[in-house]
Amino acid sequence: MTGLSYEALDAMTFIEAANQFDVAAADASTILKSYGVEEQAYFSAYTDDVRALISSLLSMATRLCICEPCHVCEYKSTTGTCGYIERDGLDLSDGSDLIVDQPLLEPTDWFLTEQEITDSRGGSPRDDLAVYSSGNDVTTFTATNEFFDAAFEDLSATGEGDRVMLAAWSTDLVPFQPNVDDGNSSGFHEVFAGVVERGGSFNALVWSNLLEAAQNVAVRDDVTAIPASSLNGAKAVYVFDDRVRTTTSSHHQKNLIIASASSTGSDDHPVAFVGVICWYTVYPQNKPR
């Protein structure tokens, strides 16, 4: 097929012999030439595969490495497979045999005590700041849309004298439930305007977010334009926090508090949404976090 004798081919290395396929495919005197373009491409591709195989074998032999990556794996003659190189301190556990540390469940592991607050102030007590409380009903949200659904429901249930307080890193005029409506009923403006219309107050303390300044200014202007309640004069107030030390500083607090006008009944305790959220939309690139 290549036009060479068996003796000539036997005298060549494997790579040199494989290279003859390319030569023969372009030589009109050989059988391969008459097979046409498709067959030539086939034999050229075969030659490339052989070269890659031999190159890999030569690399393996010169580096004395059968398994990759060489600095981590080695060939195990007992099993005929590759495995980790055993060295001191190597743990091959898949985790199923490990004892899992239990989460911290004591309130004092998470919240400051009255004494710790006093100590942090150089011995000066702070009488207007409450410490942690017990007996709370806690719900965790694993997806942001769950938070927005719950917040929308609670905000929509506010009435006369109720108070809504927001400490935020950023705000935007977006719907709470984008899968339900485009903002006609669940929009940021509609929700908080409804709180005020029903006689509740809304107070927001927001960072002067340089990264999203335009949208936050738009929200501020929108909120402050909400008319006072005709029931009791309750208002909506949106203030940028200017107490930070530098231009890039931020209070970075993220809390939404909904407090009933009366906190004496068993069902009148404040509702607090605490933690980081990311705006949830119906678009895949903005997945809940």
C-alpha cells in the first residue's frame, strides 16, 4: 500500500513507518492514491492517532509515569489500576465515616448578652437596646423567592398603626412576585404605598450605594412622594445613611421589621426578616441565592 518493501518498513521506527501513510496517500504510484480524497483523509487521521499514542507512551516511559497527574497518582500492580500515592497524612475517606460537628444552638453563641454589650462600651450600659429573646418562631428561606413571597404576604396584612422598618444595602422598584404579576399589585411602590394608605408607617435607612446610585435615588424619590395616610397621617420616609466614615463605607445591614401597633397580644409580636438576599427574577441568569 505504501510502495515500500517489508524490509524497508521493518527497518523503520513505528513513527517513521506510520508517516509513510501520508507519503503514500499523495504518491500516484501507490494504491492509497487511487482511493481518493476521503480515504487519504482517513489514513492521515489514523497516522495522527498513532503519533499521539506513541507520543503519550514515550512521555509515560521517559517520565516513568503511567497515571495522571503524576505527582498525585501511581500505578497499583495489585489491582492493575491507578490510585493515590500513599503518603503520611493522606486521608482517603469519602466523608461517610467522619463525625459531623453539630451547629451552635445556644443563643449566646450568636447574640450579645447585656454584659457583653456593656463591656464593648467600656462599661457604659445601653438601656435602650434589647438583647436576644427566646420562644421565637424561626423560618429559614433557602431561595429568595420564598422570602419575597412571605414578605409580600406580611406587608399586605399591615393595618393602621403598624410600623415597617427597613435597613438595606440597596433597593429597587421591582415586583415582589414577578411570576404572579409585573408589579401592578406586588411592585415595591404598590406594596409600601399600600402600607401607608392603610395607616401604617414605613421608614427606610439605606446605604448611599455608589454602585447602584441611580436606582436607589429613584426609589428614594418614589417613596418620599407617597402621600400621607388619610386615616392617621402616617408617612413613608426614606433616608440615606451618611454616618459612614469614607465614601466606600457602608452599614451593610439588611433587615426588614414589621411591628404591630400593639405588641401585647400573643399574635402581635414583630416579624423580622434578617439576612442577605439577591433579587429574584424569572430569568435563569438571575437565580435565587
